[in-house]
Amino acid sequence: MLEAIKRFYQERIQVDDAADDDLQHRLQLATAALLVEMAQEDNERHSMEFQAIHEGIREVFHLSDEETTELIDLADREAHEATDHFEFTQLINENFDYPTKCRVVELLWRVCLADEDMNRYEEQLVRKIGELLHIEHKDFIAAKIRVQQAYSTSYMNDYDSYE
């Protein structure tokens, strides 16, 4: 798996400082793996959830569509091999500042709410990861509300376009 990750970044992304870039790549993979796990928590693979992952990863890490797709494919494999969330959250905790960790939780909510059908297991997973990332409850809830408002605004804009 490690070789696949290195090969992906060597082929797709030019690197100047190998140590810093390797860490950044591992952080991108850890974040994407958590999002993939979120999408699969209900044992279904909804295209809307994977679209939310794609858009979120592309926005946060400023990757091209092709790089984002390849990163998500790697993350999907990594998520299947992982035994728990700790390896991903530990890396994120050690290297992301608090606002960036809050952004990760917001991305989790985006995936969780993308199919408009959040079940209790999905909500529990977001909560568990939020706790592992040491996110304060008020910030956890604020992230959820921001995503809900964004989706309701998007829904209303889509509705208005049909009139």
C-alpha cells in the first residue's frame, strides 16, 4: 500500500521537499480514508456521498479532479485495510491545527448528510471521529448546522431552477 501511495504522488504531483510533502500526502490520505469510511458506514455506496468526498477533498487540498479521484481510490483501499480510525485521527491530531480539524469534521458531516438519509450509525461515526480529533461540542454542532444550511440552500436553489 505504501508503495502505491508513493507512486501516486511521484507520478501525479511534483514534490520539492520530500519529507514535508510525504507528510502532506499522508494527511490527505488519512482525511480521505475517514471520509470514505463515513460514506460506507450505512453499508451502501451512494454516489451523492462520493461526490461530497470528491468535492471536499478537491476544495480542501486544492487537487485536480484526476488527483482527487486517484486519492479517493487509494483511500478506499486504505480504509478497507485499517483496523480502526485511530491511525488516521492520530496523524491528523499531530499535524492539523484546530480549525483544520474542525474542517475535517465539517467534511464528515457533508458526506453523512449528502444522501439526505442520516442513520444513527453515521451520526455516531461523525461523533466518534470528532471526539478522537478533540473537537469541542459547540464546534461539532456548528459544523453540522453549517452543512445542513448549505444543503438546504442548495436544495432551494435547485427547486427554484425548476420553476
